[in-house]
Amino acid sequence: MLKVGKKFKLIVFVKLCRNNVRCNLLQIGEPSVTTPLHIREAAVKAMEDGFTHYTSNPGISSVRESIARKMKRDFNVEVPINRIIISAGAVSALNM
């Protein structure tokens, strides 16, 4: 068993996977297509409007509330906002 600090466990895991150790590697993916223009334009507008700071750990409250409304509307499932987490990927969510 490798003994490493918590900070470096993911790095060690990725290296083991690259060396053909049997594992499931969950890491950042690289899109195969260019981000659509309307999304890039929205990102520029958000930055110009000052939306450039980190969010709270579980994500932006208004977005989480929208997700809760969508779950109710589309699936008739009530999900409390404190049960909704928005993250940049699986690793971020699993670490919360």
C-alpha cells in the first residue's frame, strides 16, 4: 500500500492507471468539439458583468433552485436545495 498525503492521492492514482494498473480513471475530459458561440458569448458577458469570483461549494443558489424546480416539473420529484450540488466534475463532487 502506498502511503502518501491526502493532497497527492489523486496524482498517484492517475500514475498507477497510466501504468496499466487495473482501475477506473475519472479525470478531466477534453471535449472533442469547440464550445458553441452562444456559450462563449455568455461567458464573456458574465465576466464583463463582474461575475468572476468563486461560488459557494455546493454551487450558485439560484441555479440549484432552478434544478429543484425542473426536477419537480419534469419528474414530479421534490428535491430540497441542500441536496443539490453543482460541481466541475466527479472528483470535486466526491470530495464534498
